[in-house]
Amino acid sequence: QVQLVESGGGLVQAGGSLRLSCVASGSMFSIDVTGWYRQAPGKQRELVASITYGGSANYADSVKGRFTISRDNGKKTSYLQMNSLKPEDTAVYYCNVRRVGYSMEYWGKGTLVTVSS
């Protein structure tokens, strides 16, 4: 079992930056893929970025060049550095760990990011 706790959300003006963190407790493995998702009011949850244990990252087109995902395997922590924030980035951001090949997936409770114009 893995528990995930996000932090770092808040209110920021457009053009500003925030850094989200996700700390995992429990056992993590090299097959785990960490992802950051977001859900805006009235919209479906969408994948923002993901990163493998080895550091291979993928991004949604809407955040490429602005967001950077990273992870510290020793600390069981992942980060989402968000720069040049836009009002449309406003959402609850969720941390996710997917255990590839085992149909196991874990979610945090989310952290709210609000970008004012």
C-alpha cells in the first residue's frame, strides 16, 4: 500500500510559479510511474506529466515548456515545477503512482492551485 501526500498549492498571479511536492509512504519500486493529474471545475481529470523511476518524462501539450516533473527516488518524493502559470492552469492537482504490470494505482487527495489573471 502506498499513501501519497501533496503540498505546495496556493494562489498565484498569472505568470508566476509554484512547486508542488508529493511524498510517498510505503514501498516504492522501480516499475512505478509517478504522475501529476489535474481536474478543473466541471472538467475531467487530465494527465499533466508523468515520470518513470529512471527519469523519463512526458508532458501534456498544454504544459510543455512551462512545467517540469522530477523525482527523488531516495526521498520517495516527486515534484512538479510550474512556471509561467496561466488562469487555465487553475485546478486541483493530484499525485498518482501507477505500478506497471500489476494493475495497482494510488492517488493523493490533491492540492488546489489557483491562478488569478
